Amino acid sequence: MRVLLVYDTTFGTGRQVAAIIENAMVSSGTVVNVYNVRDAPTKGLDQYDLMIFGTPTHGKNPTMKMKRYVKKAAMAVPGRRMCAYNTRVDPKIGHKPANKLLDLGMSLGLGPWGKCESFCVKGIKGVLKEGEEARIHNWAMGLVAGA
């Protein structure tokens, strides 16, 4: 399986989450290409079986950069599968930003893969809360198992 993982980050936590997902998937033989949304490709996306989009939470929403990229990706490879995750400080927000990305992608022709997830950070410039690394790893392995 080939995976495109595109993340956005404000304070670096998004990159940390992407690295945990990448390491988990690679350990099972999956090929993963990771990009910050500002450097992510818009061509050649047909080589990927799955696209994963990760965003920090901005006012209960994904970032505008990530929403724009999901639109471009959906236009480039309609029918591809996708899933999404978000990082958040407030536990009440849950998966809302990730679900919004999934809804956007599906409205433009992408298909769902697995369930969206949300990972907690401590404070706005925070690090991952205790136990989140294991949750991220397990979520990534579940996506691979669904292949």
C-alpha cells in the first residue's frame, strides 16, 4: 500500500503526529510519503492508495490551507480513499475538524477509509498528552489493517 500523508502544523505538533503515523505504517511494510501542506504535491497523486490529512484545530475547524489542499487533491484523483485527523487542546472538540475534512473530500468525490481521529495536546503550543503516542500508533496500524 502507498500512502500520502499531508499535515499542517502551527507549533510543530502536527509534524510529530505525522512522524508517529509514518513510523507505524512503515514498520508494517507500507510506503508513506509525508509532506507539510505547504510543500505537498498536487500532481502524481494517482500513485497513492490512501491519502491522510492532518490538521491542527483552529476555532473548531481545520486550517484553511488544509481545506484548500483537500479540494485540490480531490480534483486531481476523484475516487481515491482518504481519512483525516486533528490535534486539539479542548477535549470537547473531538473529531469535528477531521470530520469536516472528510465531509469536504467526500463531497468532491473522495471515499472514506477508516474513521477520523483526534489527538490531544497540552496547551496551545503543547506537546502531545501522555498516552497519545500509543493512540496515534494504534490508529495508524488500524488503517493499515483495513487495507
